[in-house]
Amino acid sequence: MGKLEKLSREELDKARKDMEAQLKDIQRAQSEYDGRRLKELRGEIEAMVAKEGYTIDDVFGGKTGKRNSAGRSKGPAKYRHPENPEKTWSGRGRQPVWYKEAIAAGKAPEDMAI
């Protein structure tokens, strides 16, 4: 901390912006990693099941997607993540973290609308 105490306000502002940008990069990388890893795991699981002569639908009864509460269908996507197009939100239910962060960063909902 001693090093930071010697910085001017402008230098502190620049350091903060740099760290926030780095944090966003880390969050984006984590999100991308999670997406890749889930695809890898699904492939590994499908291979294990296929080796036994079954399909994922055989194991899970055709319910391989995410479950929706009370059996309701998932609405069509209305918003897309600004940097990861695989992430979407229907505009219903809880707001995803990426949506909240984008709004807090000054993006308008229309900027993310599909």
C-alpha cells in the first residue's frame, strides 16, 4: 500500500481503470473457460454413455436441457451478452450477473437487445 499512497489522484484513477479493465478481462476469460469446459465435459459424458451403447436421452429420459421451474417453457432470448454471444437472457426472472454488470457500466438494455 505504501506505493499507492505516493500516487497523485490522476495516477490513482488511471491505476483503478487499468485494474477494472483487467478484472473484466479475467471475468470474460473465466466465462469463456466455463463454456469450453462444459462442452468438453458433455462430450466426455456422451462418449462414456455411447461406449455402453446408450445415448444421453436414454440416461436422462430426453431431458438433457436445463429444467424450468414449474414446467414452464423458457422464453425466447431478448438480450445477448456484449462479449459472449452464447450467453442470453429472456428478460424474465432474475437478471444475470453479466446483464447487471453491463447496466452498471453504463450500457442501455437496448444495446444488448437481440
